[in-house]
Amino acid sequence: MPEDVSNLDNDATVIVTLSTATSDATIYYTLDGTTPTSSSTKYTTSFSVTAGTTESKTITVKAIGMRSGYTNSAVATKTIT
């Protein structure tokens, strides 16, 4: 998840990079604050978000790691304002 972005301007673009310690796990994420599932967007590469361009002026990134035969990771959350 992104590092502390609280000192950035509200219209700053933030690059989001996700990772997991579990090899071969797949990461799924959402940008609307909903809990990700295996039907959510599959993470393949870093992406950028600009919170100031959304109606609410906030983006909540939530991500989860999943691998068959393993317990799903805890949901990681970062709100970008």
C-alpha cells in the first residue's frame, strides 16, 4: 500500500504498488472502499490515482492476497485524500 501521503496536495497523483509475502499469491483490489474478492480487479502492475478528481475527493484502496490452499490475507486499507 502507499506510504503516508497526508502531506501531498489534494490533487496529487499517487502511484500505488501492492505486494504480498506469499509467493504465487494473487492480489485483488478495489478503489471504492468495498472489500475485495476474487471477482475484484486483479493487480498486475503499479497504478496511479488522483483523489482530488473523484466526486468524494477520496479514494480508498483495499487489497487482499489469495492463494489456493492458503488462508486469505487480511484486507489492507489505505485512504488517499
